[in-house]
Amino acid sequence: MIVDGKAIAEKIKSSLAEEISKSKKKIRLAVLKVGKDPVTARYLEVKKKFAEAIGVDVRIYEVPTDISNNKLREKLSEIVHIEENTGVIVQLPLPEKINMQYILNAIIPGKDPDMLSSGAWGKFSTGKSKILPPVVGAVKVIFDENKIELKGKNAVVVGAGRLVGKPAASWLIGEGATVSVVDENTKNPEDYIKKADIIISGVGKPKTIEADMVMDGVIAIDCGTSESSGQVAGDIDLEVVKKASLFAPVPGGVGPITIAMLFKNLIELSK
């Protein structure tokens, strides 16, 4: 079965729009954008459209690419402390010279719907957060929709990054799965992947996982995004669908739900 992320996101969108309409609250998402990168602008446009559909105001603060780390952090801190800004995110990716975590740590947990600051991560990793990182929230929605029990399952997380791998592994462990994390330092990663009941991948490299590397009936959740021959591609080869009992592909799987969960988090933080 292929996960229809767009359909799931639409359901969440309708529910959030109704909630905002009933509450009559003014909710604003502040976005710090560095430079004029077209890929960044494209991602931001998708968020703006979602926000408009549910009645959330989006305020964009744009700064030049040549800004220093300290000036960027100062600017972000200033945005965070504007009372009308319900939540604040930094549109990623940032230019290479920018120390991403140093910048993100200027966001306080109570205004961090992306959950990328160290403060928000600390709350999440100790079970004290009322929200989940958007990608993890999206994966949870997929599992809940399909009544997938995680306790006792053998799960492999491919990639140990801050956006996907690290939070996904932490959450899966909390749900009672047996978790292995494989990355570029893992010897014979295919040995782990072949035995996995569940695979969650967030590397950003096309065909990291191919059909001959997975077992029949696997649950494969692709959270990796890259461009291949001008097209958006995931980590998991689409041929995996022939062996998977459930497959969330790229594009159209986790991505749309992740955006929906960002706004669900924003509304939760407004309460």
C-alpha cells in the first residue's frame, strides 16, 4: 500500500482550519529567510499556501546571504521576542558558512514549532514536550492511520541527522521498537536493513535503499529529499513498493504531512 500524504495532509488542514476558526485566535508564524535561493523560496511558498488555507498569518523576515553568524542570531532573537509572533522558524537550508545550531538555539521552546533548537530537543528527548518534531509527527500519523503497532518491531533508521534520523530513532525507542541507526560509518548497513520490519530513511541520497535490500512485507518510510535529473527524489527506490506492505514515497508521502504537523505544532504552542 502506498501512503497518500497529500490526502492525509488535507484532512489535517481541514481540522486545523476549523479549530482556528472556532478559537478566533490570531496566530502568526514568523519565518527568517536568508538570501534569495530559489529552492528555499519554493519550500516557503508551500508553507505560505497551507497557512493561508487555515487562517494563519505568515510574516517573512529576509536577510542578506552575507550576514554574519552573530548578526543573524541577533535578528532571530529579536523576531522571537515580538509578542505577535506565535512561532518562529528558520527556512532551511542555510548558507554553508552559517552555524545552523548556534542560530536555531535563539528560538525558545515555546515558540519553536519545528523543534530544532537545543531547548526544544531537550524537552522532546526527555519526554517533556507536548509536541513532536514535524517529521516524527508525520511518521506517527502514518502509523496511526494504518494501525501499526511498534512495540517489539525491528526498526532501522538510515541516517543520524538532526532533522530525521536522530528524532525518529529517539521516538521509535520510546514507542518500544528495537532500533538500529545506520549511517556512513556503519559496516555492512545492508545486513541491518535486510532484517528490518520498519525502515525510516533521511539521508538525502537517491537509491540509498533498493528493492533487493529489503525483506517482503517491510514498512518503508522515505523522509529523504534530493534532486535527481531535475526531479525530486527520495532515498528509497520506488521498486521497493513491490515488496513493501506500506510505503511512503518521495514525493507525496511524508512531505505534505510534515508541513501539516508544523502548523499543528504552531497551534498547540498558541494554547
